Amino acid sequence: MLAVGLAEMGDKTQLSILMLSSRTREYLQLLAGVMLAFLLVDGFAILVGSWVTSVVPIHIVKLISGAVFILFGVLILKGGSEEEDGGDLSPKNAFISGFSMIFLSEWGDKTQIASALFAAEYDPRAVFIGVMTALALLSIMAVYLGRFLSERIERGLITKVAGAAFILIGLSFVLSLML
């Protein structure tokens, strides 16, 4: 649990959750979507051990992840011109946004790889409990930090920073393929 928690702290995943939580008041739905995605992605990795990292070439995973982040960034910036109240994620959208962002970007992530490697060596049930506990705690912290920031910083600024951050993260994935 500690290794996965440390690896995930400050990761793109936590930044994503923080940014999404600053755009909604439906924190439980967002957290439910995020945790379902973690459950499926990391649960799959734990079930199949280290095999998961060889199923899809890492460059394809990075390309898809990059595209997802860029898409979310563009959608956030595009939606930033809406009315202040109309720009919030609805409960359904908070769940879907949280789920899709994490589900699509977590494949091949260091957390998933670590989960698979730990499961190949240790009791998969214990690894699963530890990984999910660490991810839940970090996700809850990211949601509350996003909530805290959204109450203190102008929404337009949060929207611009969030959109730019998602696009930069996406570009970093794509550019890493070229280097």
C-alpha cells in the first residue's frame, strides 16, 4: 500500500481528480467513477500479474492516454465559456468524467504496473486491498483539495489552468513517444 501510495502521490491521475473535482459539486459521484475505474484497471492488473504490461505495447497506451488528456483539456477550455452555473459537471457527468479519465489513462501507468508486479510476488488479495486503500485515500484527498481550491479561486482561472494542465500532460505523453 505504501509503495503504490507514494508512486501515485502527485501523479497525473491525482491531478486529474483534483481538476475534475474543482468543476463539480457532485464529489461522491466523481469519487465513485474514479474508484470504479481503479477497481477495473488495477484489479485486472492484479488478476493477471505482470502479464498485463505485455498485452498492449506501451507506446500505444501512451498515445491513447495522451489523446484522452488533450481531449479533456480542449473540452474543459471549450466549456469554460459557458455560464458559471452551466459549466458544472452533472452527477452523471461527474461519474462518467471521473471513470473515463482514470480508466483510459491508468492503463500502463506506474501504479498498474506496480500492482501487477506485487501481485506476481505476493498474495493478490492483500495487494488488491492495499492498492485500493491507497488509491481511495489519495483520491479523497484530491477531491477535497479540488473542492477547497474551487471555493477560493475564481472559476474562470481554474478552468483555464485545468484545461492547460490536461493538454500539457497529454502532449507530454505524445512527445515522449517521439524522443
